[in-house]
Amino acid sequence: MRAAESGFPLPSRAQGERERGRASASAAAAAMWPPDPEPDPDPEPAGRTQPSAALPGLRALLPARAFLCSLKGRLLLAETGLSFIIFVCYVASSASAFLTAPLLEFLLALCFLFADAMQLNDKWQGLCWPMMDFLRCVTAALIYFAISITAVAKYPDGASKAAGVFGFFATIVFAIDFYLIFNDVAKFLKQEDSAQETTADKAEEEDSDSDSD
């Protein structure tokens, strides 16, 4: 009575049932007609490749940074760069008869740089890599020394003299390289000799023990 007198009518049971009916009807409609799913993103064309997938393949072909920072890697880089510079100088000079030697040395140094960086010497153990590298460095040092003296002494143009000067630098680099290879090969042979001596001593001791028995 007080609520009716104050002007606020009480909610009836009919209104509550109507609201419940509306809620159940909306739920049934949502179940019968669900909302449309979000469209899938457009697939990329077959010819287009992601750059992140292509980067590891390219990095596999590049030399490792640890090898390039090592002494052998720096020597091979210096041999490759100097041979290419000498080749360009001989192309631009009047002593073009000497350009075959630096071209061959450039290609050989590049091949050995790639082989050592990819560790092909461990995969193809049938080839004597140290001996091949040693002969390459010895012949390159001798050839560069001979043609550099000839280019500086007999040809007056600046390109020939520049090729001769770079040839002397290349001679020093190749000489250092074959000296280090010679030391490594000598250490390896000494280790093999010591291992053979130890095995021979063990075999003699076993034979003496068997004779005493």
C-alpha cells in the first residue's frame, strides 16, 4: 500500500514471465543462427618465399666467422685479395703476359678458402689437403717473386710496377702460409712417430712377458 501510494507500481508476475520468455527466445535464436566465423587470411602465392626461410640457406654458404678470424682464414683472405689486385694491375699494364698466374692463384686461393670454411678436408679425407696446400703456397711464392722482379725491372708503366709491388707482398704472405703448414705437418708426423714407438714398446714388453712365462 505504501509503495502504491508513493507512485511506484510493483512489478507483476506477468512482466517477469515476459522477460524470461524474451531471454529464452534470444538464446534459441543464437543457437539456431550462430555468428559468422572470421574469414581466414589470404594464402600467400606459391612463388613467393619468406625471407626468413631463405636466410639460413644463404648463411650456410658463407664462411664461418670463427674461421675468418683465425690465422689461416686471414692468410687465405689476404692471398685471395692480393691475387685479385695483381690480376687487375696486370690487365691494365703493358705486362699483360703475366696475368694468367695471378688469375690461377686467385681461383686456387678461393677454392681452398671455401674448402677450409666448409670443412671439406674432414669430409674428403682421401685427398691430402695439407700437402696440396703446401705445394700451392710454395709455387705461388716462387712465381710471384719471379714475375714481380721482371715487372718492376723491365716495364716502365705504373701499373706494372704496382703489380710488382703487390706481388712482393703476396710472396711474403704465401711464404708465411707454407711455413706454418710445414710446421703443422712436421708436428703431425712427430706425433705419429711417437705413437708408433709407444705401440712397438708395448708389443716388445708383451712378448718379453710371454717368453718369461
